[in-house]
Amino acid sequence: MASIFSKIAAGEIPSYKCAESDKFYAFLDISPIGKGHTLVIPRKEVDYIFDMEDADLAEFEVFAKKVAKAIKAAFPCKKVAQVVLGLEVPHAHIHLIPMNSEADVNFRKEHLKLTEEEFKEIADKIYTEFKKLKCKKFQTEKELRICFAALFISIFHKFLLKQTLRLSSSVPRSH
């Protein structure tokens, strides 16, 4: 039997859509702890996030990153928290929550009570920002690995450059 999240992603149950791709779907949490609190799910039903195939999990995180950037653009904050929490729905999901302090990510605090208009306005803001971002879609696992390798090489290159500059500035020079 399909989970409630699968039914939401399929459009069988209404939601406040914030972003989507052919593999993932993001929508507002109906019991948010803050404005912009969004759930990100894979369309393919899997109960536990770490049971996802590596390539799918990597793509899922890249998609969530784009949603987080859209949330941050729509609701300026210091960071967007990513939380994997919840046993009620047997479907992998990530909570993305705008935060200015750790207290903003307290699930025990009183949740917001928003009107339908407020939900629509929030979702529309995030969706508008999401559409401005270009989402990279990996066709193969090899393409994904190449992307991560290029990212690693870029980071390592910057590290080496900083080390070289640091060392060269500490070497005494003779005149």
C-alpha cells in the first residue's frame, strides 16, 4: 500500500508544492515549526533514507540543497537546517527548516497554525525561487561520480594553493 507521501507526490492528496523533479518532490509540512518548513521526499517509496541506492541518495541531497537555497532566498535566515526525523510515515524524508538559531529547530515547541492562504503564499515563494535555480540531473552513476570527483579535485586544489601561499609567505627572503 502506498504511503501518504507517495500519494501526495502522485497528486492523489493535495499539498503545498515547493519544488519537484521527476525523482523528488518537496512540499510544506502541514504542522510546521517555522515558516518555510518543507519536507523533501523521493518519489520512489523507500522507508529508510539510508536504504536508498547511493546514486539516488546523492541526487536526493543535491535536490534538497536546491530546495534549501530556494527556502533561504524566500525566507532570509542564517542557515536552513536539514533534519532526518520521524517514524510516523514509512517513507524517507528530509525536513528543511529556516533557522537563525538552534531554537528554531525544536520540534517540541508549539507548531505554527497557518491559514490556507498563508500556506499557499509560503509555497509559492519557495517554488518561485526554486524555478530560478538550475537543477543538475545526473543521467548515470558514472556522471555523478565524475561530478563528485571534480568537486573533490577543486576543493583539494584550493587547499593546496592556500598551503603553498602560506608556506611561501613564511619563507624568509634575502635581499
